[in-house]
Amino acid sequence: MSRTLTYFFALLMVLVVLGPLMMMVTVSLNPSEPDISVNMGTIRAFIPHVVSFENYQAVLTDRNHPFLRYLFNTAFIVGAILIGAILVNSMAAFALAWGQGRYRKWAVVAVVAMIAVPMESLVLPLLLMSSRMGIVNSYEVQILPFIANAFALFLFYQFFTKIPKDLIEAARVDGMNLFQTYWYIGLPLCKPIIATLSILIFLEQWNNYLWPVMVTRGPEFRPLSVAMAAYFDSNRMYWGQIMAFAVMMSIPIMVFFLIVQRHFVQSVTGSAVKG
Amino acid sequence: MQRIRHLWSEGALLAPAVILLLVFVIAPFFLSGYLSFTNERLIPRPVPSQWVGWRNYSRVLTDPDFWQAVRNTFYFTLMVVPFQCAISLGAALLLNKKLAGLTFFRSVAMLPLLAPITVIIAIWAALYQVPNGFFNTAVNLVTRDDRIVDFLGSRDLAMPAIVLLSAWASFPFQMLIYLAGLQEIPEDRYEAATLEGANAWQQFKAITWPGLINVNIFVLIITTVQAFKLFTQINILTKGGPLGSTNTIINYMFVNGYSEGRIGFASAVSVLFFILVAVIAVIQRLVFKNENE
């Protein structure tokens, strides 16, 4: 392929990807809904010609949709899942890798089988269980089901089996039990896996929709992903405010991931090679 | 004594994961099987729910709406998988070249992956807006008349519109995997081919494509499974309409199980969905294994 053609396609890709994102930003900065509507299909929808933060102010002061509360909900839920998932799964993975029991081989097979079960086929019984336990519309119901994670467990397991046997033996000779060996040797070693999983779990939760839409009722426990949809629904055609909501929700995360880009790419491709 | 201490700590390490997996994966998995044979409701009735045998399955399998949802899901999958894989591979090939400003191009290409799907849906709803959104204006420019096209409100266009949005939203994931695959192919193979005078297309056919065989299997499986789960876009944009033309299996399950509270009936759908996904994954693996040998 000639160089000109290569650059042509590269620029085309930039246009196709940035176009919709530019529109989000442009519309969010435009305080006049009639002006947005008139320019919706023109170039003026993609390149800002006014800069006003009125829409942002409107979103932040909307009583029916407390943006900061949504933000807190998402941060709290994702944070709790991350901490829980990293500890719980790495603990179990370490026991499967270096424990004594004969059951371990079968347990690993069971874990691999569980990776294949889609969350979508579990949501209805989970919903029934949660509703009978009376924990619908809470933080717990959005956190607990995602802590034990067969995929994360397997990633940790693969990593732990590669630790040199001598290291584990030496710990045992020193009188450490398995838990101490995990805490002082296993866990500090698996920082790269922790980084990878943090990114993957974050992305998964960031896009999680089906489960939170089923188990949250009002703004109190609703995460941002569902809130975006609810906001979109209740402010139809107020594009300026919808886009301001979208910008506040997505731009900080985009910037953060672009900064840690290299790590991010490794996590995504690592999940592919290992999965 | 020491052995007992070891066993005790082994158990302590395992316990939280075992308990959580039992409660939140294994129990619901078997529970959905059990529920699919009952008339359980989400909101408890005064009468206890009963065992109804295969009734839910026979009702699901004779419901024209279910089959429409199955057809729509396959239709979406058959469109989005080749389309999205082709875009991802194309972008990966492009970004594997030594371009000036490569870091910029790569960063831009990754952006859709970082935006939450609900944000992307809102943006595309604006692009599909009637009567004066971007796509309507573009269509009018090309056809030179001012007929209004309601992309999301048309039986024929709603699904293709969702395909386009979905491909845009998630192509970077597959692109990154392809990119990693491309970088595994040794550089000297291309150098040798260039010396022998092979052109770009011949090199792609002889070196790149065979070199990507394993990556292709993986990408195909994850993209297909992802496509089968289509729900968020439908729930926000069309609710399965117009006239059921964008109803998908998961949306059908959601409406029956959650909105109408027919847990027993909808559990039969989720069991069928699980079987479908498992069968497709096995078939794809087998087909590609044969081609590989």
C-alpha cells in the first residue's frame, strides 16, 4: 500500500472515531437547544462555535439526577469489587497452586468451566434470590456477585504456579503456614496481575448495565452507567444536557487511561492470550 | 500438628471464594435450571409456585416472539461479527505500520473502548436523530432529496443502525488483540517475501493471515459471544421495536423475567441461551481446529 493511501486511511479512522466524540463535546458546550437542533446535521455540530458551561451547571444542579451521588455510587461499587476480587481470588488461587489437597486438580477444572458461564444466564435466579433476601436496591447487591470471579481466579492461579518451588519450600521450612506464605510471598509478587485485573474489572463494571438496571430503583444506589440511560430517557431532546452528562462521565476516564496507555494495552491483550 | 496448621490455612484461603462462587455462580446456575420447570413469579403470590414440567419450554419454543428474537439475534451476529472483525483487523494492520504520529493514531483508535457503552448510545442516538441528525443530513446530501429516514424507527434499518453503533463501540478491543497477534509474526518473513518480489496482498495472504490463525479463533469466539448478549443498546434505544424487529434473546428474557416478573418462564429462556452460547463456542473451536490441522 502506498504511503499516501496509508495516511488517508489513518486520517479516515481518526475522523470516524473522533467525529462522534467531538459532537458530544461540541453539543455539551452549546447552551441554546434551538441552535443545537438547527445545527445537528452540519459541521457546526462537530466543531464548537460557542463555549458555555450552562449545560454542565444544569446537570450538576438537577435534583432528580444527583450526578455527584451517581459518581460516588460507581466509585464505591467498583472500588469495593476491586479490593474484594483481588484478595478473594488471589487467596483461593494460591491455595489451588500450592496447597496439599488432592481436590485441587478438579477445582481448577471447575474454575475453568465457570469462566464459560455468561452472567446473562444467571441474572434471573440472582434477581429472585436478592429480592427474597430483601437486598434489592442496595450497594451489597451490586458488589457481592462480582467479587468471586472465575476468570480472575484462573489468572492468579496461572501466575502462582510459575513461582519457583524453592521459594515456597523455603517459607515452609521457616515455619510459615500457607496463609503466611501467601501474604508475605505470593501477594507481593502478583502486582502485574493485580494491575491487569484492576483495568479489566473496571472496564467490565464501567459497562455493566443489565444487572444494575434490574436491582436499582432510584438515584440512591444507581451507578453512572444506568444513570446515563435514565438521564437520556427523562431529558429526551435536551441534547446539550445529555451530552454534558456524557462528557463529565467519560472524559476523565479517557484521559486517565490514555496516561496509563501502555499498561492498558498489555492488560487487554494479556487477557486474550491467557484467556 | 504442622500439617493440621497447613490444612487449616489452606481452608481459610479457599473459603471466601468457595462460598461466594457457591452462592453467586453455582447456586443460581442450578436454580435457573430448577426454576425453568416451575411457575415462579418475581413477586410472591399467595399460592405457592408449582412444578410445571416442560410447560415453560414448550411455551417458549412455540412463541413466535421468541423465534423472532432468535432470528434477530442471529441476524445481528451475522452482520456485526464479520463487519467488526474486518474493521478491527484493518485498523490493526494500519497501526502496525511505521507511521509518523503512530502514538496519536493508536490513542485515538482506543477511545471508543474507554467510553462507557451508555454514553456511546446517547451520542449515536443524536447522530440518528430525526429529522435533522447527521445521518439524515448525509443521506439527503447523497440522494439529493429531503425525505426523512427514521433509522431507529424503521423495521429494516433499526438493526443495521445498531450494528454500526456496536461495531464503533467495541472494535478497539479486537483491534488490540489483532495488533498483539501481528507483532508476534517475525519481521524477517516479510523481508524475505519482499526480496522475492511479493506484493502487499500476496504477503498478507501468505504470511499475515496464516500467522493470525489462533488470534482469529479467539477474536471470532469473543465477538460472537458478545454479539449474542446484545441488550444495552436495545433497552435504551428501541426496547425491541419497531414491531419486534430489534428484539433479542436477552431482551426477551429481560422483558418476560424482569418487567413481567415471570421468573419461571424466563428462566427457561436463560437456560436455552446458555446452551446456545456453549454450542456455538464448541462448534467454532472444532471448525477452526480442523482448519488448523
